[in-house]
Amino acid sequence: MSSPRALPSSFVERLEGAGFARVTPGVLQPAEPFLDVMGEELRQRVFLTSDAQGHELCLRPDFTIPTALIHISRGACDAPGAYFYEGPVFRHGSNGGEAPQAGVESFGRADAIAAETEVLALAIEACGALGLPEPAIRIGDRAVVEAAVDALDAPVAFRRRLKRSLAHGGTLEALSVARAEEAEHAGLFAALAAAGPESGRAVIEDLLSLAGIAAVGGRTAGEIAERFLERAEALSVELPADARRALGALLAVDDLAPEALATLQALSESAGVSTAVATLGERLDTFRKAGLPVERMRFQTRFGRGLDYYTGLVFELSGASGSEPVAGGGRYDGLLTALGAPKRTPGVGFALWLERFPGARP
């Protein structure tokens, strides 16, 4: 029997038969793409180094971004591409910094829900091939949350910050606490807001330069300045009580998928998410018709997976409720554009943490 630390040969044959091609991105990668599009938590866990010319490099912290770069480099963004991979990823603070991973990525398919159905079905099938035939399935939909936030009558910077916070597991209450904690810096934030975006950015960059700070946690001085300006604008925003209640009710939805959908449909008009919820309903219907276990999937509105590049469906599979996920993935339609693709290219995929499956050997 194949080691649980490797994809079984039968599943590899299954992927190849479905049109997925194996890719093997290099272990050493340019750091910039990862620092630009990964979530805050993972940015801080990247192993960084540089070459003789001073170019910043990193040990491969995930496979999705380098696989997307391979697809872009082939000039294939106008055509669908399907790939699978297997190998170690490197992150500070987990398994001595190295963990075996495998997964699939599907780019460029116009039939978005069909692509999601295939990818989720493959993730469930992979779990079975690795000794976990009926994983617990948790799903969410970043599009529902983003639609709700976009419906708020609030500045763009506030909405952007709220989306980022919610994607990383934050709550409205936590955002209020953060605003209260930042009140001690109200004078600085007020001065930045009064100065305007360009002057405010220049002031912060000058202060960082005087302090000898070029980058923090992988962020450039310009990016740090941008975050300060966002915080300055967001500090002055107070959501109306009715908008806060509607958003809070939406974010509180946490139930089996059919029941969660019914609740979201009841809330959709007041929260401004009717179109996104209708798409979620279509997705669940397609899953059901494909034989996926919708009735035991758990939907959580606030579930976001903590990566900035997800734009719609997100999912995680685990051995039991509350245990570490063994697989996770979702839709990331803006990722390839952020990495330099000439046009918006849809994408969906998943990764497997091979050492977390039953019987995995050290």
C-alpha cells in the first residue's frame, strides 16, 4: 500500500485520466508574488532569503501560486488548464518548517459551478484514497460576505478592511475593539486623514525611512503606509444600527448547508446579498445532483480560510468536527490577474496535508 505521505498511484491515474497534468514548481521561488497575495498570517511564516543580485526569494510556502505562475508562463490564460502537484511546502512554525502537500488546480473554466463540483468531488475522493472515506465537510462563500460588505454605506477603505478582517476569522465585535484600541492614536490618524492620501502616504514613508525601516513582515514602506491610511479612514466610520444588525445576522449563520441556505435566503434582501445567495443555492443544487453529500456539509458564513486570494466558494475537509483539516481549497478568480495574467482568469483548487491522514508515518 502507498505511504499516506504520497498520493496513491490509483488516485494519480485518476487525475491524469481526468486531464490533470503533473507540475513540479521549484523549491526556491521569487518572494514577491507570495508577499503580494497571501494572507497576513502566512506572509509572516514565509522563509525569506535573497540571491547574489539582491532579489528576494523564498522557500515554496504553497503550490497554488507557483502553479498559477506556470499556467501564466505558458501563455495559456485564454484556455482551461488543469494541474496536480506533490511535494514539501515550507513555513515557519509547522512540522519543523516542512510539510508534505499535494493538490490540484483548475484554471480558465467558464463553467464555474461545474469546475467547483469537480474539484470538491476530487478532494473528497482523495480523502477516501488516503484512508478517510467520509470526511467532515465545512464550506463557506466569500462572495456572500463581500456582497454584504459592499452593500454598506461606508468608505471603500473601511469596507476593504472589514472584508480582510472577516476573511481571517474576525468579527464585528473584534473590529470595534480594534477601533477602541486605536483611539489613543486618534491624533495621528486625524492628521493623516486631513492631509489626504498622497500627502499622508508621503509622511508615513518619510517616518519609516528616518527610522531605517524598509519592510516589516514582508510589507514594503509603501504598503505599510497604505495600511495606516486605511486605519485612519476606518477609524471615523460608525455603522448604523440596522446595517450592523443585518450584517451580524448574516455572519452568525452556521448550520447544515440546506438549513443555512434557507436562513440566508430569508436574510438576503435586508443584507443586500440576493444575487450571491442565489448563486450559492445553484451551487448546492449542482453538488447534490453530482452525488456530493450536501446534507451533511456545514456552512459557515464567516468561514474564510485566512488567505486573501479567495473570492467565492471555500471548503475544508477533516477527520472529525474540530480536528485539523486534511484538505482545503476554494475559488480564487482574481489570483492570476494579481500575478500578472493579461486577463481575469477563473481558478479553483485544493491542497491536501498528507501528514494529517490516518496512519501517516513520520
